[in-house]
Amino acid sequence: MTPSILLVAGAYYPEISAAGLQCEAVARVLRGRARMSVLVTAVDPSLPATERVDDVCVTRVGVDVRSVASKASASVRIIRRLAALLPSIDVVHVHGVSQKNVPVALMAKALGKPSVLALHTSGQDEPQVADARGAVSAWAFRSARLVLPVSPNLVRRCEDAGIPASSIRLTPNGIDLEKFKPAGSDERAALRRTFGWSEHERVVVFVGFFSRDKRPDLLFRAWTRVVERGIPAKLVFIGATASPYFEVDEAIAQQIRAEAAAAGRADAVVFVPPTHAVEQYYRAADVFVLSSIREANPVALLEAMASGLPCIASRIDGATDVMIEDGVNGRLVVCDDEAALASALTDVLSNSARARALGDRARRTVEARYDINQTAERWLDAYRAVLR
């Protein structure tokens, strides 16, 4: 039997989100073994309501996340879309905890379709968050036959909320190891020329939207300490600096730009919009930094590790400390410790042999534990389990 799966998420190509990227990658791996379709909310009003993306039928419900009326209307429109889609669906796979969980759970229940719930974001995709929104939201969370947290810290949150252990399956994110891989010397040199980076300058890269929790400003201050010590390096931020999404704070990038200009370093701090070619930046960079204080199983960190970059990350219990062993396949520093982050950056940027060894072992870690093929098999096994 080839099951028909409806993936319900907050974004899908060309919009970018960690959950959406996982859905795209798994849909490619499972082509021929599962029929995937997608229902998403979309903040870009220019995107078509329906289209095919790599043989996957994508249905979008437009929403202005700044408007209460638009979000309420979106719930009604989601129900209408589900009424058309669900009769031909075997399993509903919902990604994350949001307002759309309730209409999706209600429609799945009404039409007798089993559901699976993937949890991607610490502090957001948790049963305690659903419970705080009321009894209906709590029911919608618990209506899923299986819950797939991406990290041990999310598993613990489910256990703390009384979710039965038999309903919880740890399912980490996966990475396409062909797309994200180390560059050869010729490719690296060509990419750096394309980006306007000199062959010898060292480049520190950050990938993520500009939120207070991701701490791009902390990285900027730590980087400033490093260059003031006489270690020249370019700092490249990749991600949304402005967005209607509630977590993005435009003031962060504005402040970084102003402080870089005041210090005469404006040319050394680069801002790159969200891109579908992020793998090229990993292959051209020297160091990746994840400065967040809240994460689960961060896709950007996995991508950088798969690309053979030495990575520095904040130590987050049940999240980054599961992915990185300090000094072995990367560096871990205490959250919000600017001096420790600057010290780790100095260490990696000053010792090319050590940096190369960290990057090599990071790649091997992703090959062994975070291959997208492993994630796809876990999703498929979950579908088969709820259908049984």
C-alpha cells in the first residue's frame, strides 16, 4: 500500500521554514513510496493558491499574521480546503503548534483520518503551550495518534505533560548529504569570488531570522571583540531581518548596522536575505555560529555541520548538547556568554588544523545520525503505525 499523506505546515517552497524544508526533503526521498500533498498558510500574497512543486501538490491559505480578522478567516478557509482534500488522504501529518491545529484536528476527527504531530520548536511546539490556549487546543494536540518531537528536550516536555510514552517517537531532523557537503578547494575559491570575499579573509556565518532568542546581536558583539584582538574576519548574517512574523525584530539589524558603521566596520558586516542557495555560503565560509538561547534540533546547525564547517553553538540542554560534543565535533559555549563566544571564535579562527578537524568530525556526525533518509524512514514508519 502506498499511503496518501497530507503535510500541514506553516510554510513551503518558496517560503522558508525549518519544518517546510524538512517536508520538501522527505517528500523527495519518499517519492514512489508515499503520495505527499501539502496544505500551508502563506504570508506572501503573490503566491498561487495551488501549484505543483517537484510533483507535490501544494495548497496555500493566505494569511496576514498581523491581522486578527485575517487569522480568524484563515481558520474557516482551512476547513474548506480540508473538506476538499481529506477524503482522498490516509494520514494527516501536522507540523508545529499553531492556530491551525484546532480546525485540522476537528476535520481529521470528523472524517476519521489518523493524524501525526511533529514538534519542531522549543518553547512553542509543546503540549504546555497548547494547554495554555484552552481545552480545545489541548484536545487538538492530544488527538494525534503519534507525536514526533525532533529533540530530547521536546520529548521531556511531552512526558511532563502526561503524553503516553507509547505515543512519543523521537524523530530528529535530517539533512540532504548531497546538497550539504564540504566544498573542494576550487569550488570554495570560485564561490568566494562570486560573493566578493577574498581568498584569505576568514568568514563567520550566521543563518536564521533576526529574533531576540537567536541572539544575532550577541554574535556581533563577540565578533567585535575578536576583530579588536587583531583577528580579521568578515561577519555574514543570512536570514530575515524584517518580516511580519511575530518573532522577527527589525531593530536588531538596525542596531548592528549602526554600531558597525560607527566602528568603521560596515564593510565587514554583510546581510544576506533568506536564500534557497544557503549551501553555497556554508561551503565558502570558515566558521558557523548558532548563538540562540532557545532551540530544539536546529536545521541550520545540522546543515553547517554536514557542510564540514567548524561550528560554535550555545549549549542548550537536550538540544545542541545532543548534537555537539565540545571540542570533538564543534564548540559549545554557555548561553548569553559574550566573552566565552568570543574566546571560542578566536580559538577556531586562529587554528586552521583544529578547525578542519572539528569540521570533519561534524560531517561524520551528520552522516551517522542526521541523514535525511533516516528521517524519511521514521516518518514513513509513523504513517504505517497509525494506519495499522
